[in-house]
Amino acid sequence: MKKIILAKPLLLLFLGSLFLLSCSPAPQSTPVAEPVVITESATSAATSQPDLSGIWQAVNTAHWNVEGHTAKKMPVTGVIGAYGGMLAGTSVVVGGEIPYRADALAAREVNQADWANLDPAAKCYIPGIPRQTYMPAPFQILQTDSEIFIAYEWGSNSRSIFMDRPGTSAPLPSWMGYSLGRWEGGTLIVDVTSQMTDTWFDAAGNYHSGSLHVEERYRMIDENHIEYQALITDPEVFTEPWTIRMPLYRRIEEDARLLEYKCIEYAEDLLYDHLRQGYDGSKALDGSVPDDNA
């Protein structure tokens, strides 16, 4: 009996301690962090736009045909063999096909039938936007807050994207059109208007009218890749807007730079051969003369 009487106060004291502990707040497992002070430099770094400056290139066959296509012969295969063949390629058109109006599709077929002589780029005309982006040559982007300048190796062409002229327009159409840029988050959006009607989207005869409006989007995927999109709107030719999408790759070699490709001298035979003394009729790109002109 003595043992029970002596142990009971100790038991009550132990149970009371447990009760007090259960009612107390739990101790913090980690110390409370100090308040984060956001400095002006941190804020500007968080809100700054990605720098697109560098040398970039599309690696595909869209300059031949933006839709999917098989490999095929070209007029020059009789002269330079396999070097003159067209490589196969997958479509860069979202959805696979361009939504032509019926009457406009017929005009595209006419273009395709004589593309070797009609393609404006074969004559060294400025390819326009978006085709200039995926011609088989690199281009360089130089970026400032008020203007983004793009120099293209193909034809030594160039254009300016104006970042500080919202609501303005061009008085006349031009080969590269008029480009107004803006940022939406980390994406550069460029509205391109007032382009000449003489440009094609590729060598397959895909074309547009003077109502063409192109909305380009440049989004950095990582340090060396840009996702490029071009939304094409032209109600005179297409039943609905359609989109081109492709990656652009940074040229990372140490000596990467633009070289000279002034293509007019390579187009002289196609453009001016009929003006030479002794001309004997129209010629194909390989210099051959059709039977009806022989």
C-alpha cells in the first residue's frame, strides 16, 4: 500500500507534464528566414526580355516546299547529277496543308507547273517574310530596346523591326514589308504588313496576295534554340489563317559569321539571257532549250 501511495503523486505529475506539452505550440523545425529585399537590379533582371542576338539558321527543306514533299529531280540534274536533286521534307505547316480557296489553289498549280522559271527567289528577288527566315543560309539578329535589326546572308538582305512605333504603317509596299515588334512575356511578336505580291512562300508555287498579314513569334526554348512561328492571314487566297512552325538553331562554332551571297550574279542567265546576242529562245535553269524553241 505504501508503494501505491508514494507512486500516485509522481504519476499525476508525469501526466500533467504530458498535458502541458500537448497544449504548447510545436517547436519550429527550421529557423524563420530573413525577409528578402528585392533590389532595383534584381527587379530589372527579372523583367528583362530575352536577348535574341546571335547568328541563327533554319535546318529544313521548307524553302523548297513548306508542305510535306518527297525527293525529286530538278532541271539541273542533267548537268550536276545528284547535287541537283530536291531533298524530301516534312511539313512545317501546322495541320499539314495550306487551306487554299478553290480558285487560288488553281493558281498555285499554274505556279508549280513552271516553278523553275517563275520562282521569284530563283531570280534573286528578295524572298520576303516568312520565306527569308528559312532560306538555306544563316541570318544575324542584333537587338536593342527600340529596334531589332536582322541581316540575312541570302542575297545580303536585311530588315528592321521597330519596337517603338506602335500604330504606324508604311506608305508603300516593299519586298520585306513593314515590321512592328512588341514583347508578350518572353515572346517577341512581329506584325509584318505592306509586302510586295511578287514573293512566294517556297519554290512550290505557294503564294499570297497584297492583303497578306504575317504575325511572327520568336520564343527562346533554351540558349541555342528559338521556336519560330508565322501566322499567315490572307482572305483573298486562303479560307482561314494558317501557321508555319519550326525551330531555329544558333550557329555555335567559334568563327560563326555571315558570309557574302549576292545572288544576282547567279541569276543573270535566267533573267537576262534573252538579251544576249545570238539568243535562240527561252532556256531552263540548266541552260537547255525547249524543243519548241530549238
